[in-house]
Amino acid sequence: MKQLPAYILAFLLFLLASSSIALAEGPSDLPEQFMKQVVAGKVAEAVDQYFSTNQLVAQKTQQVQYVKTQIDALFQMLGKPFAYELVTEDILAPSLRRYVYISKHDYHAITWEFFIYKPKDAWIASNMNFNDNFATAGSRK
């Protein structure tokens, strides 16, 4: 089998990397990655990564730490998450999306509500709410 020249291989790798970066820029990627990390047991990393897209929130280190502590406390009460499901996606405006997930636990599900905002070119995390109440689970439309 004939080998590809190095510059063609480098170009193909660049295209592959570019397409995966483009796929990661959609609004649903932020809550989806958060939920994957939470179920994998990486709560601190999930919170940090989610809010890293919004410099205003990321600078509020005490509030971000409080969110991590609250999630850990809820998990101690309800059990560790073992799966998650998307409940609804609402397009509230061209630049504002709402996603609701549940994380599945041994004793009760947790509702996660994410608001993703696009001020200019990129989607950023704007808000996140979580609780053991299903009142926020439905669509707002």
C-alpha cells in the first residue's frame, strides 16, 4: 500500500480537527457535555467547563464553588447519577436556548435546566438551575 505524503496527511488531520471543533460549537453541546461529565462522576470539572464559556460567571469563584457543593450534597442524598435524559429543548429566540435534562439516581431524578445564549459569534453558558422538583421539566412554549 502506498503511503500518503506528509502534507496530505497533515491536511486531512486538520480537516478532521476542524470539523470536530465546529461540531462542538452548537448550543446543545454545552449542556450535553456537562451531563456526560456529571454522570461520569466529574462534577467539579463539569461545572468549571460549563461556566468557562462565560467570563462573567467564571470570575465568580465563590458562587461556582457553592454550585459544586450543592450538587455534591444533592448526590449524597439521592445517590450518584447513573444516566441522563434530554427532556426538552426550547428555542426561545435565535440567540437563546433552553435545555432541560434529568439525571437518573437510585432514589429520585434531578431536573437540570440550562440557558445557553449567543451574544455574537459563540454560544455561552448563561444560567443553570437544578433541583429535585419536576416543575421546570416541561416546555415553556
